[in-house]
Amino acid sequence: MTEFIWKGEPVTFLEGETIASALRRAGHECLGRSANGQSARYFCGIGQCQGCLVSTGDGAPVEACITRAMPQRIVEPAFESMMERT
């Protein structure tokens, strides 16, 4: 297994696993806050609800449920990271 970094802590993942799946398996249900202040979380699993948006440092937030985990990628809650930059 390989790891990515979630909020400064390593999270292991299986080859082909999504960020959301690896986070859920590691016991991380809350993915920060959504744009409207509600708890961000894994919900639909197909990217439609955008309830699981995270920041990977590569630009715009991505849906964790459809984005494959990558080794050593730094993943943060999307809107908490954006608020810190302003």
C-alpha cells in the first residue's frame, strides 16, 4: 500500500482507490466544511452532489469520490484551504 497526506497525516490506499474511499476506510468521515458551511462528506459516490470536494494543490477543488489517490499527494479540505489563502 502507498500513502497520501490528509491534513498532515498519512493515509494508506490501495491501487486504483479513490481519495474518498481511502479516507472512509481510514475512519475519516468529515472532509471539512462545504462552501455553505455544512459538513463536507462522501455521499453520492459519482461526483454529482459535490459533497466531497477536496483540494489537492493542483488548482480547483476535485470530487474525492471520483479522484484516484496518488502517492505523496497532499489532500486538504477544499474550502478550509481556500479560506486560508484569502
